[in-house]
Amino acid sequence: MFEILKEDIQVVFHRDPAVRSAWEVALAYPGFHAILIHRLAHWLWQRRLTTLARFVSHVGRFLTGIEIHPGAKIGRRFFIDHGMGVVIGETSEIGDDVTLYQGVTLGGTSTARIKRHPTIEESVTIFSGAAVLGPVTVGRHSRIGAGSVLVTSVPAHSTVVGIPGRVVKTEAQHTPTGKAIIDLNAADLPDPVTKAFSALGDYIEKLEKKVDELSARQGGLEVKTAEESEELNKIKELLKNSSS
């Protein structure tokens, strides 16, 4: 128990450069308080003291703004940064070395008494405002981008962005010894929507050049066939639809 407590304090030093002392963690880190309270609530839950476990969990929610159901299974070195608005459902399973930021939801998609919440494997990072919904699995060393909504399982080393969440990268950083690095950098997350619009813009630009070319030939009476005239009309119509 004391070893786990020590790890819970040390992990804050590893993942939050703002921390200055162990006393600061003990007194002023709601994510640390939330996991301590959850470990007690989960211990009670395992011994079928469910009402007392829920009460302890409720007190933790009141004190920290973080709601963790006492039935949730959470591994070691779990870290919640800032934490306000984090919700972790009853059948959630979280591996070791996982990091969550504020506003993250691990939610269910069923009212049946079944496995209905996510399984988060080790060394996963889930950024602010993201939601992982249903009995899906997030593979180890994956990253879920801020504001994403993931409703399908993703393999290890995935980077997920968007609504619904889509895998845009399948690689992870490693140390020289081969150990995966817990990557907290959100600045390099790809934006598939921007990429799609950029590709569409390039395509429209090509069509506009083709229109200019055909229009010039038509104006100079160089359009020799009905097919060329029909092609020009089709491109004009396509450009009109794209702009609308």
C-alpha cells in the first residue's frame, strides 16, 4: 500500500513540471486525492459494501470534481492532471501508466448490467474533453486527441482525433532501449478535416485552370469538338456545386 502511495506521488513529478514538492501533491492535487479516495472505495466495493463504497466515491466527487465509480479497475501510476469534470464509469478498466486530462469521459453505451465501459491499456494518454464510449479497447501507448469522441476499438500506438474518432497515426516514440515514451505533446496531432479541405482546394484549383484553358480555346474558336464543349460545361457545373 505504501509503495503504491509513493508511486502515486512520484508519477506527478514525472508528468507535471509545475509540481514543486511532495507536500504540494498531497495538499493541492485533486487528481492525487481522487485516486486515493477511489482506492478506498474500490476496496469497499470488492467486499460488497456497495452503498458505503458509493458514498465514499460521492465524497471524492464533491471534493475533487472527479467522478470515478468504485467498481472501476485502475492500474498503477495513474495520473489525472487538473481533473475537473473527469468521469470514469463502473466497468471501466485502466492499465498502468495512463494519463487523463480534464473533462475526459470513459462512458457506457448500454443500460444492461454488462461490460459497457472502455478498457484503456497501459501508457495511454487521453487529452482534454475527449470521450471514449462503450466497451471498446484503446491499445497501449495510444493517444486520444482533445475533444475527440471514440466509439470503436483502436490498436496499440494509435493516435486518434475527430468526431467520431479516427486513427491518423499508428506509431509511438521509444527510448533507445525500446521502451515506449509517454507522449504528452498534443501540438503534433494531425487534423484530418483540414487535410481533406486542403486536398479539395487543390482539386478545385486544377479544375479552375482547366476551365480557363477551355474557355480561352472556346473564345478563340479553338474548340473543335462537341466533347470539349461538353467537358467545359461539366467542369463549370462541378465548380458551381463545390462552391455551394
